[in-house]
Amino acid sequence: MVPNPAIGNTLMGYEPIVDRARKAIAMRITARGRAGAAADLTGLYNDFRTMWPEGSIPVLIRNEGNTLPSELVELESSRQVWIEVPVVLAESAEGADLISHLHRRGFVLVLGGRPSAALPGNLLPSFRMSIIDFAEDRRLRDTVVDRQRAHHRTIPYAQAGVKSIAMLKRSFDTGAVACIGGPFDDALQHAVPSDSNPDFGTITQLLSMIERDADASDLEKVIRRDAALAYRLLRYINSAAFGLTVEIQSFRHAVMMLGYERLKRWLLLMLMTASKDANMQPVMFASFRRGLFMENLVGEENEETMRDEVFILGVLSLLDKLFREPLPQLLEKLYVPDSIREALIARTGPYVPYLGIAESVEHPPDAQLADRIDNAFLSIEQCNRALVKAVTVREVAAA
């Protein structure tokens, strides 16, 4: 693997930018150098330009500070890599010149912050959207009449600092085209119950049976009792992505064709994506991303069992946000390895360092991230590559 200097020296954290359907339209990555130093934005842009997969959702790079390096204009631009422009820079004549130059060169720019006064009209087309923090948005404090009388915002805006579904709904009602934040602790309060989804009890029973190495015929009996789960299993195994060339004759046959490890992974995703309520989607996708991130963090050099277990740990670590029960009670219904249970309940065991890193990168990089990476005997580059792999996976389950 050829080292990337910027990727290897930059602490990064991510936040999904979600639209009204609660689907991620881009991933905002906040970059920070070690010991509070500024990140190398030019190097980071160049790294992302070559690393970020074609066809994935775009990445928005946010560099803490009030400047942009003029060297950016010398790089080849990419429509997949966006740059967040500090609002202070846009308010200066020198900054406006740089912004216009970058726009002419094909760079996708996002205005970070609410300007103190209206920006020049000829500068506005340079920005794909702006980002306005929830706490700084005056419209959220206005009455309906005041908002109707207010000047229409020329640039579409995303609302940052959104910490709950209630805030998210208010932001969209006020005119935001997207919101930045999540997963949200109050998602369950706004979820609409559905009878057409697999039953939690059925899925957990099957997971426990797999851990006990139960016979495939016994698994079939349980699957047949849940019509929604049975339907999704057949749809999954018969999908083009699965690539089967034989006809599935029974649920037992489906189990045997999948294999226990693959079935277990699919059931975990069903557990986290059972609800079709839009407000639950950010939590579901966050759990899937966390599992993928931890699996990639461990890396292919470690044994498959370890990679599988940290994936399960990552997925299950947000289970309490999806159900109205504490983790200890939820885990009583699941048979999981002791290493996973200890990490989730007691925060002990060999997997805790990886869980800590995952928690540190799910927002702008916190003060503990560098130490957590060191304590896990990993490099910053290993962490960042795992992050890129996790957030560029298509955010849909195979069923």
C-alpha cells in the first residue's frame, strides 16, 4: 500500500448529510491535524480525489480554520470531492477572488456559515449549497408570518448541529434541503409502528440458534413462522447480486446455500433495518456503517472470526437506539460471544479500543481520537482508510 501523507497525518470524523427522505446525499468529513495543527487540505483533497470511489455519494471536506490554501487551484478538480469554504473567507475581497477561481476550475464549493451581510450576487453561483448551524439560524426563532416575510435564501442550505428528530423536522419545515447530524436519541418517539417487518424476537432467536449450531431444519421451522422475514430471505437469495443459478426448493435449502456465517450477517442487518420508518433510517445506517468501520479497522491481516465479531459488535452497539430497552436487557435475548457482551455491557475486553475509535469518528474528531488510535496500536492512516471504506459502501441492505 502506497502511503498517502495527508491521509496519514490527519484526524478525521464524519457526519452524513441527509435529505428529507433521511437518505445520505453526501458525507461531511471534518479534518484536523495532530496536536491542534491545521490539516493539509491540498494534500487531503488530492488523496480523496484518487481514493473516493466513483459512483459513491460525494465527500465534503471541512478544514477547521478560516482560510483555504491557494495551492488548491493547481489541482485537478473532482465532482465527487466538495470543499467547505469558511464564511469569513467569502466575506473578504481576496477570499472572493480565490472562490471564483476555484469555481471556474470546476471545484464544488459549499459555504460554511451564515454571512453577516449579503454576499455579492456574482459570488453566489460558486456555491452548491450553504451550511447554517441550527443554533445560529434566526428563522428557527421567527414566527410563521416572519418567515413568510423574510428574504428568500438564494443558496439551498443544509442545517448543521441537528441533534434530534424534532430539530430535524423543524429544520426541514423551515426550508433546509438537508440536515447534518445523527443518529438521534429520540428516533423511536417519532417512529411509526409497522406490522409488515420481521419480528425482533424471531431474528434474535435465529441468531441464538446459529451460535448454538442448530440444525438447518430447526432454523427453517422458525423462519416459516415469520412471513415478512421468509419473504425477505427468498428475495435476497434470489437476487441478481447473490448470483445463484439453482432454484431454492425450501427455506432449509436457502439456509444451506447461504451458510451460517452469511445468514448471521444478513440477520444482523435485518435486525437493524427492519423498520421502514424514515426517521429510523439514520440510526439503522449508522449501525451498519459502524460495523463496517470496525471490521475494516481490524483489517484483513487478522483472522475472519475477529473481523466478524467486531462487525457484530459495531452493529449491536446502537441497538438501544432502535428499541425501547437498555442494552443489557436486549442482549439477554441474544446469544453472542463473551467478547462482544463484555465490550457492550462492561466496556472491557480486547474489542473496546476499536469501539472507542468508532465512537470518536462519528462526528468531528474529538480530543480522544489520537490517543485511542495509539492505544489500539493502529496508525492514523489505517483509521482513515477504514473510515473511507465504511462510508462509501452503498447504504442499502441486500434485501
